[in-house]
Amino acid sequence: MLASFEDTRAAMTKITFIQPDGESQTVDAENGLTVMEAAKLNDIAGIEAECGGACACATCHVYVDDAWRDKVGKATEMEEDMLDFAFDVREGSRLSCQIKVSDAIDGIVVRVPAKQF
Amino acid sequence: MAETNSIPTASESSGPIETDVVIIGAGPCGLFAVFELGLLDIKAHVIDILDRPGGQCAELYPEKPIYDVPALPVVTGQELTERLMEQIKPFNPVFHFSERIDSLSKGPDGRFHLKTDAATEFIAKVVVIAAGGGSFTPKRPPLNGIEEYEGKSVFYSVRKIESMRGQDIVIVGGGDSALDWTLNLAPVAKSLTLIHRRDEFRAAPHSVEKMRKMVEDASVRLMIGQVTTIEGRGGQLSAIEVKTAAGQEKIPCTAMLPFFGLTMKLGPVADWGLNLNENLIVVDTERFETNEHGIFAIGDINTYPGKLKLILSGFHEAALMAQAAHKIVYPDKKLLFQYTTSSSSLQKKLGVK
Ligand SMILES: Cc1cc2nc3c(=O)[nH]c(=O)nc-3n(C[C@H](O)[C@H](O)[C@H](O)COP(=O)(O)OP(=O)(O)OC[C@H]3O[C@@H](n4cnc5c(N)ncnc54)[C@H](O)[C@@H]3O)c2cc1C
Ligand code: FES
């Protein structure tokens, strides 16, 4: 069946990163990756991710746009603990290595903070 | 890690400590170097700025699983550290924790002289730098101009509680360091404000409870918010601005202690005249020796074509380094290649025979 052949391709999800100066970049990310990995693969500025996604550095901090907060869900306790080490934490603050890319967040908008710690 | 683990530490001594090898860094690679050197009858002292062994594994991810250490399908950072400590026990390494090696130079007899920030001195035939990503140092909050205040009115640790007497102190953070200092300094401070971004604390529950009591009897003020700016002159703080749910608030203060965890900074390693490439020490892949004969570098701190920053790479590097170190420590002894499985002399050293 042609349709199922199509389905075996990894599904892609759009993610928009907005820099503090307003510049925005939209990338296609493979489902199953994390938002941090999608940022690194596309050389998004301001996502440092020193610990490689282990939720151990807080240098992949982003602000999830209001409209998307419910869809990405809440940070776990471990992530909240790590967010203590981030700078200028706000309502929509998340560690991008802890957000999985999936159809449910297709079109998501995240803002990169002015500084990573 | 439990202090009851009887890790041998150095006692106060006068004059430099003479030893075969000084290992800088007690991360997994420094620890395994003790083993490989020990098999060749080489004694080592190990120095680390942290107060316990394990490097990144102990400080950054003690509870997280590692899946690529050969023959251990899964092991946490803390477990790996404990297993290494057990493995090197027969060789009785001497640990010097909470000290940083600041200087390294060559003496007239070709041996190396090292000195820590606590003025402990060593003379060693061989130096093994297993400094990982560098010394663990407190994270500096990205507040404009904070550098100017550091050591004068912004502190990442306090050596003398008395120096804080009568001050208006602000402590920032929600972990054990922030809470411990809150409890310790509140009795001497003129005022103490604890600032944390949320009303939940990572610190041990009993210290949180004590802190809440102090808040109740008004000896401590707890503020939920984040510091946005600092004010002062010539290194002396006069106030900070805090963003809270209610808006911006200015708090007069004379000292601030921010606790945002630790990060790795290359530190003194950069000043020892070794060839560096992007903050990593350049080594060969036969001995893992630096441009200075007798100084080796293993683990995350080194670089060579194809380098992978993995624990298993550092273990391999330690084994080859030890062979080369043997030539320096025992220039006249021939080194026989032996297996731990079958060599009775190796087994004797390991205490299994
Ligand atoms: C979150 C995370 C997950 C990881 N997962 C894996 C994994 O799955 N598999 C894997 O193989 N690797 C993993 N790593 C990498 C691994 O932890 C490192 O490769 C390893 O710790 C390197 O060991 P090391 O002994 O070279 O240095 P480190 O562990 O960095 O230890 C170096 C020590 O030297 C000390 N030091 C430095 N300079 C001085 C000085 N001048 N004086 C005194 N002390 C000094 C430091 O304080 C530190 O304690 C991970 C790392 C992180 C952060
Ligand atoms: S990459 Fe380190 S916490 Fe996300």
C-alpha cells in the first residue's frame, strides 16, 4: 500500500525559535527528538546544552509561548530543581532537552532567553 | 558519600610530600589511574577541589544511569565512583579533598613541584592531569557588573562567619548550600533575606523546616523572586532589585551569597606552560604525555585526533600512561606485560592471593 509506505518516513514537526532580538527561525524536527536536539541540529543560537540533554546543566532553558504551554505539559520535579539554576525563570520556562518533539506540538513557538547561566 | 568510608586523607605535615605520582583530579579517570599505576608498584596522591571523589559523575549526575561502561549494562554516576574506590583500595592512594592544585613547575632535579591553594606542597616524579572539564567553581549569576563585587561583598563561600557579623545579608538559592548558610549566618547577621524563585526547596527537609521556623520568628525573611540588578560602589553592595509576583522590590544589603551550583572552569591548568588546543591539553596517543616529559593528561582534559570524551576512553588512556610513567619512576626496571587473571605478583598486590 502506498499510504503505509509514506507512513514509514519519520514524521516531522515544525518548531519556531525566537531570539531575544525578535529574529525567528522555523525548523523541521523529527518526532522523538527533543526540542534541544532540534535546536542543536539547526545551530539555533543561545541554546548551549552543556550536559547534552541529561537535565543536569539548565543551559538549554527556553520560554514556551503562552499558547503552547498546556500542550507541552508541566516540568517534572527533577526539571523544576534544575530550573533553579537557570536565569530569569518565568511562567513558561522549560528545559528544552526535556520537551519531546511530537505531532501534538506541531507549530510550537519557543523563545530563547537573553542569557543562559 | 559517607565519611565513614575510611578514605585515607592526608594528615597535617610539615614540608613537601614526596611521592611517585601526583594525580590532579579524582574523577573516574583519575581514580582508575590509581589502579593502573598501582599494578606497576607506583604510589599516588590524588588532589581534588571537590570534597569527595567522582568528578562529574558525583557532582553533576550521581543518580543518573550510564549505559556505556563496558560490562556494566547500567550504572549510576555514584555507583561507578563507589566501585572505582573499591577497586583501587588495595593501592592505598592518599586523597587531598577540597584543595586545588594552583602551581606546577619543574625542580632542579627534574622532579615536579606542586602547590595547592591550602599551601600543601608535593614533589613528584610524574604528574597525571585528570582535571576533566577543569576545576568545579561556583556559577556566577549573569548580573551586570557582578565581577566587581566578588570577594568584597558578593561571596560564593564564607570562610569566617564572624566576617558577616552585623551585615545585611542576602542569600540566593534553594539547595543545601543556600539553606545551610541561612541557618548559620542568621544569628550573626543584622538582617538576613533568603531569596528563591519558588516556594519549594531542594535542600534537606530538616534544614527547610528550621528555616521556616526562623521565618516565623522573623529572624529570616523569605522572598520568592529573582534578583535582577545589583547596586553599589567600588565593590561594596548597597542594594539589590528583586522581581517578585507583586512587582519589583529593592532590598538594601551589604553582602550577597548566590548559590546556583557549580560549573567547570579550566582554572590554573592554563598557567602551567602546557600546549593547549581550545582549553584542552594536547597529548600523544602512545603515552598520553603532554609537551612536558613526565606530565601526562588523561580523560576529558586532553585532546588528540579522534578524541571522545567518554569514561571508557579515559580508562584506556590511564593504562597506557601508566606504562610510560613506569619508565620514569623505575628507569632501571624492566616491565613485564602481565594479566591480572594469571599473574601471581599482580594478584598479591591486589590482595586476592
Ligand atoms: C550529565 C552527564 C552525563 C554523562 N554521561 C556519560 C555517559 O553516559 N558515558 C560516558 O562515558 N561519559 C558520560 N559523561 C562524561 C563523563 O562524565 C566524563 O567523560 C568523565 O567524568 C571524565 O572523567 P575525568 O576523570 O576525566 O574528569 P572529571 O569527571 O571532570 O573530573 C575531574 C576532576 O578534576 C578536578 N580538578 C580539575 N582541576 C583541578 C585542580 N587544579 N586542582 C584540583 N582538582 C582539580 C575537578 O574538580 C573534577 O572533580 C557524562 C557527563 C555528564 C555531565
Ligand atoms: S541540556 Fe543540560 S539541562 Fe538540558
